[in-house]
Amino acid sequence: MKTSKIRIILALFLSTTVLAAGCATPYDTSFSADSGFDPENPHLSKRDQKEIEIGKDIHREILSSFSVYTEPQANEYVKEITAMLAKASHRPGLPYECTILYSDKIYAAAAPGGHVYITTGFINILDNEAELAGVLAHEVAEIQYQNPKYSQGKQALQAAETVVGIAGGFFGPYGMLAFVGIAALNYMTDEKGLDQRVIMADRKAMIYMARSGYDPQGLIDVLYKVIYTEPNMVAFLIDYYNSRPVNADRLKQANKVFRQLDLANKSFDTNRQKFLNGVAGIKELYMEAAR
């Protein structure tokens, strides 16, 4: 694998681990003000724009390295949900985009600047719109963290190249990326541990869901699915397990956050039929494969 490609691929999974956001409190440095204001784009700081450029590089590499599911109906549907969640997020000005990757792997990820990825395999195991929104909301939540170490990224990625080279020889694309993302974490951040950051991203995700009219229970239902999956599905989930904590403690924390949400006088519809219509092409693919 070429050095430049190694760095870009590594950056993607640094984003899935390092970009996980902390709670939005006055002491949350992930939302600190950026003094690099650009008068030509008042909604985006210079740091935002740098992040977007990094994200574009990563996205180009993803498009050249993975198959993309291009059926218009499903893409418009996930685009609509992502846009709703992004509007409710802490950084609504980013150019959010959701790409469906054509893979049996059950996987989702985020890249800097607003890029969200979900596989057809993940969509296939979901049952309704609330669950799909839960997966996408967590990835949107990860993007909220503004990494103050982007300027040091080149040195960090160089230091991690040896790890990437070793991992690439033993894992497939998703497995390698998951492995490298965790291994490189020590180079990039001294923030809270991965478990804490992912749990915080879950908290943000449920807040965004409630603001957007999606049932926050959907994220909890997804966690149940991936934690207590059937044995024959573990192989499809192993890379997702390796890239982030997916365990009973995370589920416990998510349930705790759910109970604390202000949902008084709010009602939600899981929109199962709308979901089935929106992803009918993906569901049909897997139904045919099972015949």
C-alpha cells in the first residue's frame, strides 16, 4: 500500500475513534471557539475548512477503495435522515454527506468534515427508521469533536506507519482499519478513553434524534442487536466490535441517558413502513442471496 494511501486510510479510523465527542458543557474543549474566522464564509472557521479539506481527501480514497451502493432511492432516504440529524447537531454548518458502502459487513464510520458511512449489511439488519437514525446519529455525533491536533497529524501518521504496514498484512480492509484506528489512538490524543468518548457520542446522538423527531430508543435497540446478536452474525460484526466498545456497559450507559432525556409531551413513530420502502432495494438484495 502506498504511503499516501496508508495515511488517508489511517486518518479515517482516527476519525471514528478520536472524533467521538464529549458532552456539551462549558468545560468541553471539543467545542472551544476557533479564532480563525473567515469573513468569506462566516459559518465556517479556518479550522472547519481545514477539516473539510482533510475529509475530502479521505472521502476520495474511500470511493476508490470500497464499492458504493448507488441505487437512488436508498441514497436519498439516508441523505434525508442525515440532513435532519446534522441540522440538530452542534456543528450544523458542515457539508454533511452519507455514503452507503456495498458490503455484507455490518459497519458504520465517520470522517472529518461531515462524512458518514454505513454499509448495506448494517442497513439490512435494521427494522425501522428509528434504528437507522440511531446508527447515523452516532456517526454525526462523532463528527462534532473538533480535533485540536490536526496540525500535528502528519507527524503522528508517520509515527504510526509501521503499525499500518503490519496490520495490512493480516486483516481485510475493514478489519485493518479498525485495528489501526485503535492502535494509533495513543499517537493522536490524551483525551478521555475510547469507551468514554463513544458513550458521550451516544448521548449526543440521542439528543439529536429527539430534536429531529426520531425516537432515541432506536439507538438503544441497535445496541441490543449488535451486542446480543446471533452467533452466525458475529463474523459480519467483528470489525465493528474491534473499532469501538460494543458491550453491556455501553448499553447500560445509553439506557441511563435515555431516562434522563426530556421527552415529556413528545411522541415518536418508528416509521417502519417508510424505512422498508426507502431501503427496499437493499432488503431485496439480501432476500435474494438467502434464497
